Amino acid sequence: MDVSTINYLAVVVGAIAFWALGALWYSPVLFSKRWQKEVGITDESIKKANMPLIYILSFVLMFVMVLGMAFILSGYTPEEITWVSGLCLGALIAVCFLATTMGVNYLYQRRSVTLWFIDGIYMLIGMGIAGIILGIWR
């Protein structure tokens, strides 16, 4: 693993893209009302939450996820890193680690399969986009 090859600007841009997708994904345009129903959060409780802190911390966590993917990609040769390999790695991580971890937690928390699909597909698309960015912008 050669971490000197990591493009940290690409990691930041990948995390921003992942976060921006979440802003759309969990907005009224897509899944906010259904997601709120599934987790039991009301509009009033959202207004009372420290949303700036939540946004900042969620971005930091997404940055860590994308950085982890960049660390994995640093083990590949430059010729092996393409937008396709980035997409595939992002999808693999999302399906085999993120969505499955959420699935186990949701089983014990008695959460719905609908919530698992909303959150899991978000992770799949978000990590895929971040992987594409890392693959293109080495």
C-alpha cells in the first residue's frame, strides 16, 4: 500500500459528493418523509436538533469512508485504477460491509426493511460516486 499516491483533494471532493447526495436523498424531493416515518423522527424534533453539528460530523464520517477507499485503491497499480474499478470497489464496500452492518443492526433494533433499503441504497450510490471520483482523479 503506497499512501503517498492518495489524492487527498479527490478524497475531499468524493466526500462532498457523497454528502451532497445525502442532502438530496434525505430531502423532501426523495425520501425525507418516508425516512422520518421509518425512524420515528418528526419535523419538530429535527428543528430542535443541532443540525449544523450533525451535518459537520456526517461529512467527517463520509470523509473517513472515502479515505478508507482511497487507502485500498493505493494498493492497486495506476493502470488498474479507473472509474470502473473505483465504482466496483465502492459498490463492494457498500454491499458487503456498510449495508450488511446496517442490516444486522436494523434486525436487532426491529427496524423495517424499507429503512434498510433507503439507507443501504444511499450507501451504495454514495460510495459508488466517491469511487468513481477516486478512480478518475488519481
